[in-house]
Amino acid sequence: MPISLRPFRRITGLLLVLAAAATLAGCQVPFVTDTSRMNPDVFVQETAPVFYVPPYQDPPTNQPPPMPGGIPHKRQLYPSDFHQTYGLPVSNPVHRTMYDVIRDEGHTLPAIPLSRVDARYLRQEVDYRTAETPGTIVVDTKSRYLYFVQPGGKAIRYGVGLGRAGFAWHGRGVIQRKAKWPRWTPSDEMVARQPELRQFAASEGGADPGLNNPLGARALYIFQDGRDTLYRVHGTPDWQSVGKATSSGCVRMLNQDVIDLFDRVPSGTPIVVI
């Protein structure tokens, strides 16, 4: 038995009449509440998967790569938008400013890729209860932090890289010398362990200052009882070593951090390595 379409036509006609009446009365009839998904560009932006480049590589250009099928992304997230540890966007604009490109003494330090540094090791003011007087540097080798003690139970905390087991120095000393863009000369013991370093020995004049110098942008020289301990608090071009035990005993900092610390501490500053 054929189905009559008359009831459906009547209902459709009634709906059209009601819609027209509502429009004349100044109301908005919400047949379509979101037209953004009618725009293919917006739709692709909202539904496309996040694009990831291989580890330890930045995007080759500022232009995002195409999606499969040739549809371009308007803006996708890159690994530099995420913390390695927590997988969250780097939302602290202060850290972005702290670790941005620095032009200093004729050298240009590149920005630190924040997504590849554990957020715990980024510079910050923290609560810190200690018997050490304000103005003291405390290096906690277990947690791999350097604290610059402040009044009122506070400290400025920096992440550091430390020496491998067997080469680390502990004790009390003072920062007796400071240097900007220092030359680096390996000790005789280091040359004996790593003969390839002989080209930088004292007889050869040491390694020139610069972006690839192992001491980085600044060096603070630790003395004890008036004698050079041969250990330093210094910058490093190897930002990945911060938070790790990879050096031959010195306290490594991100170059941007060691510049900040250098400007805060005078010669004679006490230092405790625990």
C-alpha cells in the first residue's frame, strides 16, 4: 500500500511558517549553531593529528609540513611546544624570555629548547631552609640543583650537570675568580685520561673562548684555603648535560643561567658542595 506524503508536506510547511514568523519577530532560529565546520580549513585544523618530528630535531623551516593528502596545516604543535617530562605546552612566558637568544660580548647564544629540558631544572625562586647565610652558593649533588641563598628562607634555584662518580669535588670554598667567555685548559690528569685533549693543553694555549668552549659563557673558579681546586661552576654548550652526571667534576649550567648567576655573585662568594 503506497504511503501518503501529505502529512510530511504539511509538517514541513508548518515548520517553514513558524521559522518565518520567528525571524519577523526578531528571534534567531538555531538551525546551524556553528558554521566553522563548514570551512574546510578550520575543520582540518581542529581534527588533524599533531605532527611530530623525529627526536632531537627541530622543524627545518618555519612552515608546518603538509598533511597526508596535501592539505596544509595552518598551525600544528611541534615538540618545542611541549615539556619532555610532562607533555604539556611550555606556558611560562618568563622562562621563554629567560632562555631566549642572548647576544653577549660579541657572541650569540642560541635559545635553549625548553621542551627538551626537564622543567625542574629551569631557573626559579623556591622556598629553601638552610643554615647558610644569604649570598652563599649551595650545590646539592644528589638533587642536581644549585641554590643561591636569599634572605627570608628563599633561594634562586638552577639546574646543574655534575661530575661522574669518582671525579666530583665536595666541601667548602670561595669563588675567588670570575671570567666572561673564558679560555679552557684541561688539567694534566684530564689529558692523561683523554689524550685527544692534548691540543688544548697549556702548552698549546688552551681552547679559544666561544660557543663550543667547554666552559661556556662564564666561569666561576672555586678556591679552597687559597688554592685553586681546579673545579668550576661554568656554562656549557651541551645543554642536555644539565641534570645529569656527564662531566669530569665541574658544575655545569645552562649558559643563560650561568650569566644570571655570574651577575649576582661577587668574588669571594662562599660556596658549599654537598
